[in-house]
Amino acid sequence: MLFLVKLFPEITIKSRPVRRRFIRQLRKNLRAILGELDSSVSVSGEWDVLEVEFSRNDKALAVLIINKLINTPGISSILQVEKFPLPDMDGILELCKTFFTEALRDKTFAVRCKRKGRHGFKSIDVERIVGGGLNQHTEAAGVKLVNPDVTVNLEIHDEELFLVSNKFPGLGGFPLGCQDSVLSLISGGFDSSVSSYLCIKRGLLTHYCFFNLGGRAHELAVKEVALFLWMKYHSSHRVKFISVPFQGVVEEILTKVKNSQMGVVLKRMMLRAAERVAQELQIQALVTGESVSQVSSQTLPNLAVIDSVCDTMVLRPLSTSDKQQIIDQARAIGTEDFSKDIPEYCGVISVKPTTRARIERIEREESNFDFSVLDKAIENANHQLITKLAEDLMQDATPVDVVSELGNDAILIDIRHPSELELKPLDQSLIGEGVELLQIPFYKLRTTFDSLDRDKRYFLYCDKGMMSKLHAANLSDEGHDNVGVFSPPD
């Protein structure tokens, strides 16, 4: 099976050296991502398009590959094609008759040809001859050049002919690894999740910084969002997740700062900490999910005062987006279900927050703050690779059973995201005939598990094992001793 990967248009207008570098990086990224699915997948191409090919006639694998391709930054579109040596015009028509006859039955159609290379004909000649031949020799309802039922897409690249059976939209943007790194201040909510995604899409290598204001459940939920974004959109690269314990900072603000100024001071403390984390990682820009005037701390005067606390560039991809637009985008990228259930732990809520902060007033309030508390929080920040998040959360958790086989009395809970379930349903032969199967997405597991029968034994399953181990450990900590993890043998 063969796919043609078309480049994001902004890549094609770069200078030749930059374009080659971007294409080389995209090829490398695809090999890393697709190689995890099947070692036989090959990625080739140097300039206009990349070819992704694998020899196995496996429709399930094809669906997984398509899903990876459409979520990889740098790709404009993906074409599923059949490739042939370029024949003469009669040969092109015969191949099209064989390939498209059934699809054209009782349907209007148009032929579209894209061509590159030197040939004795033009694209419009192919469209005219093939269109006329298909109209005459198939049971099509006729040619319709505007809004046809079926579009017959052909591509001719030098001495090769490609017949297109399917076309899928790509993510766009630039390949990861072509731009510099950024540090995204992620809270797990709609805004920070979408702003992180937009940076990833633009090719920025996005690391995550989380300020823990109190609560293991909050940290768990935020790490889930970061894991989801990484696995879906930028697993070609290793990124870090930094968790900064901010409970002491919050307590200091609550006791030392006047009520109306607390929100702005908290944001300034976060930027101070994030800047130092970024400097340690040699990252030159911070990313926040703030939108102008969405809440009191995000008015232009307040944002100006907040930004004045650090010299590092602060990017705000959502600065002019409204809340509904952000939620709609969260739904489209798959983070809405996470964010709407994120627990809130912020105790720094002013009764009458300032909307026009003055730098001299803020600095006067901060003069009462013990900055050694902030220093301690930064020193105690936990730096880890994102692939180690589950292990980190399990370090102090109650041990859970991990099994490779299930007994007949076991109940398996598939906790994968609904989009993953649709792409790759769980093979019943993998789990055994007598095993009961439940499907509860991990973001609903915590609220649903209490209603399950405590006298029965449950095992959690996900593709990579990270989410299942993480949630089993959390449920075990909450007193559920009837939960384990199912990890089938490779």
C-alpha cells in the first residue's frame, strides 16, 4: 500500500536549502513515528512529495498509518494511491477504467490531473481524453465539472502514474525539529492545551511546565493531557515535563499580598519560575494560554505588568480567540473531555481583582513576599521525560498487579480514548473468550469506578501501558484493591 505525503505549502516557498532541511526533518519524523507501528514501513522522497509504503495487506495497519500521518505537523494532505509506470494515453484510460468503473456507476464525475516533468502532453489533455473515455465506456451519469459526485484524481510524476483512491487532510504547519523549543505553561484546561497544540503544529518543540497548586489528582489530570498531546501530535521527539510545587508560593501570596492584587502577583511568580526553568533547559520562549480580557488578570494593562517581570519572550497563541473558539478547537484535537473535568485547586481568587494593575503597586505588594519560598519551589521542581510520567506517579503509589494473561473471571476495562477505540478495536483473541470487556475512557474512570462491583477484579488496558499503570496506581491509592493492569505479550 502506498501513500503520497504532500508538503505544507509554506515549506515549498522556502529557499532550496531550507526546504531540503524541512523535508529531511519531516522524513526523519515519519520514520520514527511509523516505525513503531510496523518495521516494514518505508518513507522516501527528496523534494516535492514523500512516499510512505508498506508491503502488508493489512487494512487495520493502513488506518493506523493514516491516523499518524494526518496528525503529524508539516503535512498538507495525504493521498492513498496505486502506482504504475507511465503508459501512453490509451494505457492511462485503460487503467482508469479498471480502477474507477465501479465508483462511477450512476454518478457524475470530473477528471483532475496534476503533472510534473517533461511530457508531450498537458494535464488538460489527460483530463479531456480520460474523461471522454470514461464517459463513453462506463455507466457513469455523465461529466460534471462543478461539484461532481466523484472526482477522478490522477498524478503524473515524470515517468510514473498515480491513481488516487482517497485523499485525507493533513495537519499543516512545519515539521517538528525545524524550529526552536518552547516551554508551555500547562494547567490542563482548555486554553493551555490548545495553545500547546498550536505551538506543536507550527513545528515548535513543546516542553511542558506545570505549577502544582495542591493536589495529586490535579497533577495526574494535567499529566494525562500532556501525555495525550505528545502521543498524538509530537511523539517523534523526546520532550520534558516539569512539575513545580507551588503550594508554598500560593500560601505566601495569600498571607502577604492584598486581595485585589493576588491574581497578577501569582502570574508574575509563575513567569519568574518558568523563565528560570527555561534558562536551565536553554529554551528561549514561554507559551501561555491567555486570551485578552477573558478573565480579570488578562486585560492588556495586567498582561503588560505580568510580562515586565521577565526578559524571556512570552507567546500567546490564543490572545485574540474567544472562549467558544477555544473549546471548539479543544474538541477537534481531542482534549475537550480532559479539560472539562480538570479539578481546580487555585486558592488565589480575588473578591474584586484589579483589571488595571500598576507596576509600582504590584512591586510594593511583592516587597512583602519571601522570595526564598519561590527559590525553594524552583529547586524542588521535578524534571522528567514525558515517557516517564506514569512511572513517576507510581513511585509512591500502592503496587498494582501487571498480568499478561486474564482468567475467565476477570473483567477488562479498555481505557483508551474513543478515537483510539475506533481506529484499533481490541482483538478478542488477545484477551480470551470468557473475559468480560468494558469500555470506560480514562478521563471518566475515576468517577465511574466507584459504581462498579467491589467484589469483582478489574484490569485496565491501553496501547502503551502508560495510562493504565498510572490510573491503576491512582485507584489503588484511593482504596480500590481490586484493580490491576493487563499488558499482553508482544
